[in-house]
Amino acid sequence: MTSRVLFVSPAMSVALRQARFDDGGSIDDAGAARARSVAGSLPSAVRVLMSSGVRCRETAAALGLDAVPVPELAGLDVGRWRGRTLEEVGAAEPEAVGRWLTDPGCAPHGGESVRDLCARVGRWLVDAQGLEGRTLAVVEPEVVRAAVVDALGMPASLFWRLDVPPLSLTELSGRAGRWNLRLGRPPGALEAE
């Protein structure tokens, strides 16, 4: 049995434009319009899931999806840095930001480390590999990164080297404990599957 997980990253938001740690803000008007414009291009799925954050909920709604939030697919908990820009945090805590960006086990913000996020998403992938059919999941970019890192057995130190643009698609297909990666398809370019 082959399982497929198609990850959709959320639409653009003001926080993303400002390089701000997720602050629970909404997607912006342009992001919502872009999501609505590609709503019919996503392939059908047996199950539709999402991160519980506002951006993912609003993106799923704009895509016309009735998605169910899954705690294991929540975005990275950045603790006390939530809502602040990377520039603000870098100015106030340069050593902490430096450690955080280079040591995946570090969580100077009091939240979750990148390594812990990768492990959490990896546990979810183990369960997902036993599911028949396609799973569509609207998730934060860091969840996509964590899934790719875990699925391909990459070191967590490569997490920040993966770019996940808004409304991009990343697909994992797997069986027998092995995942394959298909990435970089914009929603409007999907072929009928």
C-alpha cells in the first residue's frame, strides 16, 4: 500500500512579509485571493488535515477545504519570541538567535526545539504511512520542513536550508518504511490525479 501526503503551506500573511514569528494573525487579502484562485486545482484526498493556527485555518477555508486540526501538525512553538520579528529578537538576543539557527536541539525562547518539532512530525508520518489513499494537510512551513527532514533521514541541522514558499505543495509518498519526495509544484500547475 502506498500512502501519499500532500502538504500545502499557508497563504501569505502580514507576519510572514515582516519576518515575524507567527503571531496568530490572518492571511492577507492577496494571499486569500490567491488561495481562492487555486481552490479547484488540488487533487481529491481521503482526509484533509491542518495545523491549528489561524493562517492554516484561513488558507484551508479559502481553498474550499473542510480540514480537521491535528495537534501533531501544529507549527513550531517559539515561546516568548511569538509575535516578534527576527530582527527584533536578533537585536535583543543575538547569541540566542545564533544558537537557535545553528543548533537544532536549542530552544532559547522557551518553546520547542527544531529537533523536537522534527521528531513530533516524524511520529505523525509513521502513522500516516499506514493510511490508505491521499492525505491533504494545510500546515505551517516549518512543519513541511520537519516532514522532509524526517522522511529523507536528513540531519536536523539542514532544517533552515529548506525554503517553503506560501501556497506551495510538497508531496511525500511512501510504503514499507520509506518515503519519496515530490516538491515545488504550485497549486495551479497540478495535473488531474
